[in-house]
Amino acid sequence: MAKKKPDMSDIFAKTEPEGAAEEQPDPVKSIGVGLRESEWVKFETVADELGTNRHSLAKYALRDFLRRYEAGEIQTETRKTLPDL
């Protein structure tokens, strides 16, 4: 049996069933990332080599970085950017 399509006569009507928001405690938030053209080409090349798409590769790379950062595997350096006055 085909799934019933939502009523789209009101463009501001909710499209998710009631209670759906409570089921997802950590909602997904979309972000944009600016890359140089050469970085974009490399990124697409890696995604093609891995047989995946850019979205999946970016999601994996960022989540891997966050996991490693929280585990203390990534060292950061703090330095002053303004000269002493």
C-alpha cells in the first residue's frame, strides 16, 4: 500500500507527525564550509576514490576530527595574533 502523502495546501504546515521532534534528542544542523577551488577538487577526488559522496565524506571527516580532538589526540597551539602595545 502506498504511503499517504501529506497535505501540501498550506506551505507553513508541519510535515512531520506529532511527537517526531521529541524522538530526535540531538537534531542535525546543516553548515556551510568554504574551500579553495584546489581543495574542493581534492575533496571530490577523495570522495570518488572512496566510492562515496561529498556529504558523507565531510560528515565522516568532521566527526573523526571531533572524536580525536575530544580524546586529546590533536594538539592545538595558542599564540597571540596582535602585537604587544
